[in-house]
Amino acid sequence: MADFCNKCAHVMWGEDFEPEIDVPQIATKLTNGYYIPVICEGCGLIAISKDEDGKVILAYGDSDGDDMAWESLDDWQEKEPKLKIR
């Protein structure tokens, strides 16, 4: 079964659909210095990470699959403000 993050689930099925990958919820529970692998079939999100200072960073595979691109949770949330951690 395919899993989708908050944004992809919202785009594909509307606001009432519960995402399988709830990025803000996972981020609040993640311990500093750790990550959790995920696979969003929509956007290609592959990991949610929290650095030693508590900054949440999301990882995406690049187009050739050799490297990862990283984006902060703040940048991700700016794209969809209503998904901010409460």
C-alpha cells in the first residue's frame, strides 16, 4: 500500500483525509540527533530528521537517486502554512 505525507494526501484526497505520514506529528516525537525513514509515494520524501539542536530537516531523493536533497521543516511548512506544528 502506498503511503502519503500531509501535503500529498491533502492534494490527492482533500483536507479530511488522514495522511499515513504525518510529518509534524512525527517531528514532535523525534529525539534530537535521530531520523526516521519514510517513503511518500507522492513527493518522494524519504526521511524525517532532527539534528542535535532540535531542527527538523526533511530528506528527498534526487532525480538520479545518488544523493539526497534536504529541506527544513520551516521551509516545508511555508509552502502550506496550515500544517505547522501546534
